[in-house]
Amino acid sequence: MSVKKTVSRVALVGATAILALGGLAGQANASYVNIDSWHAGTCASHPGAYFCLFYNSNHGGGIWTSNVQAVPSLSGNFSDGNPVKNDAASAENASACDVGIWVNSNYMGDENWLSPGMGGNLNSWLKNNEASIAMDDATRSYCPTVG
């Protein structure tokens, strides 16, 4: 093999490794914050709901409920007709597991999370900017994870 081909292959492998590490570093820099502020009562009153999103802060306005454990790409409308994706201001967790809310689809990027039975207002980087939600709890053996 010529020196020129060897140098080209080494450069290609190096560039690939740098790109792969850069992708991992981008995900590693995602921020997450617990937003527990109140005990979830509104969502808990909806039979079968694991978690709820609300159009307004402080669990106000239209409500969207989910009876599935993971929603990789939010869709549908709040009870008041407004679209859910990128339009929620608060959330409640009616499940027995932690729930994560992500800025991107497929549980990627910045995250707000709620402890079991808690509700809270989405912080400034997720309010009206959320795209996925799921039970995601590695601390309890009976809970699912998405990561």
C-alpha cells in the first residue's frame, strides 16, 4: 500500500472519530432540571393518565393526557383546541415513575423532569418548546427507561 493511500485512510478514520465524538459531546451537553412545584391533582383525576401537559402555567388552560408510557413525538391538541407540540407551559406526573419532557423528538436534547405525583411549570428553555415526553426512571426497578 502506498504512503499516500495510508495517509488518506488515517485521515478518514481520524475525521470519522472526531465527528462521532462531536455527536456524543453534543448530547452530553444537554441540560436537565427537576421542575417539581406542586402535587399532581388535575392529572391524577383523569383515569389511566400517566402524565399531562397544560397549555398555561400552573396547570391551567387546555389539558392533554397520555395513557401510554412514552410519546416520542408529541401530536394532537389540548382540550381547548391548541396544538400540543411546542405549546405547553406546565406538566403533571400521575405515574409512580419519574417523567421526562424533552425539547426534541425521540427524547433528545434539554429535559425537564418530574418526580412521581408532582407537577411543575416548564422552565424557560422548554416552555412552548417541548417535543417528547416519557416515563424515564432508572432508579426504580419497576419503571421503564427510554435512554
